[in-house]
Amino acid sequence: MFSGAGFAGPERHVVPGGQALVRTTDDVVAWTFSMSFAAPPLFGPDRAVFETDLRRLLGSASPAGRFAERVPSTEVFVWHRPPDAYVDERMQVRGH
């Protein structure tokens, strides 16, 4: 689809992962609520009950309130338009 629209690529870039990401209980709760399937409005009047249960579960898993995970690598694919495509477009717009 991209090549059909005049784009070249993709160029693959990898952002290495492996770093430890340490989160607090508050971080995990905020991350949970940031997910579309767990957005606070979806819980309606039960949001507070859900949060209380989540914090209780997290507290039993880590009484210190710290959680760690290794960040995975991220792949980025970049498509771009060749420089001459911009020149062609400008000429077409101006009617040359």
C-alpha cells in the first residue's frame, strides 16, 4: 500500500531494550487505567472497588510496592517519499 502511494522503504530501526523498568504500585494502577480496556469510565460506580481490589492484589504480590520488568526492544519501520517526489508534486500544483 505504501509503495503504491509513492513511498520507499521500509527502513527498519531497532531501539534496544533490556533495561529494567521499576514501577511503584501507583505506577501500575495508573498504567492499568491507561489501557483502553480498563479506562476508568468503563467501571462506572465500581471504579473505586476495582482500584481497591487491584491495590490489595498488588500489595500481596509485593509488600514493598515495587515491580520490575525488562523493557523489550522496539522495532520501528520508516517509509519515506523520495526527495524527487516533492519536486514533482510542487510542479504539478503550479501547473508546470
